[in-house]
Amino acid sequence: MTGEEFADRFLVYSDSFYRVALYILESDADAKDAVQEMYVRLWKARDTLSAVKNPKSYGIVMVRNLCLDKLRSSSYRNTELLRTDMMSEETPYEDISGKERFREVAKAISGLPERERTVLLMKVFDGLTYDEISERTGMSNLTLRVLLSNARRKIRKLKIV
Amino acid sequence: MAKNEYDIAKMPLPELEKMGDDASVIVPADLKEDILSEIAASEILSEKSVETVERHHRRFVLGFCAAAAVTVLFFVMDDMGRPKDTFDDPLTAYVELERTFQYISDKMRPGVEKVDELSRVIEKSGAVLGKVTDNR
């Protein structure tokens, strides 16, 4: 499945998925978190998604299950906190450094100048070649390479990749 | 009050869809943009892990080749250290032959003695076993 097909079939329902997540989690930040995580998972499994007949229903069920997992892990964590607080000073939280790193990269991408961000997303998300991006944007191949190189360098500079 | 997980799990799909279509619930303006950023981040990070695996593979292959080269070199040098098997001078050839036979003989003697010892032990065990089976 191409990036464009993915956007047409699944990304188009992002608002609906967000509202369902918000209803369950009752938090803007957690709902956004859940929806973003859902889309990353969908993207990773995109090659199998062509068989999905109803993307909207599929996505709603997926986001609901994700939100339920979060609710369950949250209530489990609270119980553990209570128990371990009494026993030791160590935090019961799992290592979240991987997730933090992920968030940092996403934040870095959001903060890129528009042209760099556009080119990066077209390359990474849509999987377009330089020629294809050049055709769509009107920018030369050389300009595209420079923009992409700058974008990656800025992300690497943050010492997160 | 936190929603009941059981109720949410049992909620029918049409009801969840209706919730999703409720336009009165405001959605963050940058939601789609942030989703795309997250997807791009996941792609970039998985590129890095592929690079790391490839780097480890390269190191392994190089290490293996180096070890193989050292082993081959060892055998070649070892072979060079062996005595010649062709001689120009017949007398030199005869001396080398005598020396080789003596070497083999020296090595064989302790081996033959060991075999004799072992046969004695086997005979003894056989005799004991024989006594045991006869007494039944």
C-alpha cells in the first residue's frame, strides 16, 4: 500500500479515531498519543491492510483496544506504585527511553521548516523518488537532496538518532 | 470517574462510530501533521536499526574472513615446515627414511604397551563376569 492509499483509506478517519480515544481516555494528550501510536502500527502493517474492507470500523476497534490497554496498564501501574512506594524507592515504571526517543524524533520532524518537512515526509511516508518529488514540487533534484540532507542532519544533531 | 473498562470493551461498534462522528467534539488542528511526523520518525528509527544490524553483519563477516585467512596461513606455513619428500642425494634420502621409521617405531611402542595392558584388564573382567554368571 502506498502512502497515498494509506492516507485515503485510513488517515482520512483520524478525527473519528481521536474522538473515540478521547471518550475512553478523557484526556486530549492521551487520546492524541493513542491515535498516533495506532497510526504507526497501521503504517508498519500497511502491506496487509489492502484486505481490510471497512477501514473506519477496523480503525475504531483498533483504537478502542489500544485505549483499553492504556487504561489497564495505567490502573496496574497505580497499584504497583502503591505497593512499591511502601517497600522501596525504586520506580516501578518500565524503561521508557525508547518511547522518549521516538517522541523526540517526531517533535524534531514537526519543527522542521516547511520545505524540509514536506520533502522528508514525501520521501519517508510516500516513498517517492527524487524525480517524483521534483515533478510534484517543481524543485530540482539537487535542491531536494540538499533539503533532505539538512532535515536528517538536524534530527541527528539532537543526538537522538 | 474513570470509565469502566468492561463497559467500553462491550460497547457495540455502531455506538463507537456514532461517537467518532460527533462533530461537536473538537479535534486538534495539528493531529494529522503530528501523525505523519510520528510515522516518519518510526521509519527513520527503523532505518537506523537496519544500519546497525548491517554494520554488525559486516564486522562478523570481516572477522570470519580474517580468522579463515590466519588458519589457511597457519596450514601453509606448517606445510612448509615439514621435511621434504624428494631428495637429490640417495644417501640423504636413506638417512631421512631411517629417521622416519625410528620416529614411527618410538611412537608405536607406548601405544602397543597400552593395548597389552587393556587386554589384560579385559581378560580379568571377563573372568570375574564368568564367575558371577556360573554361580547363579
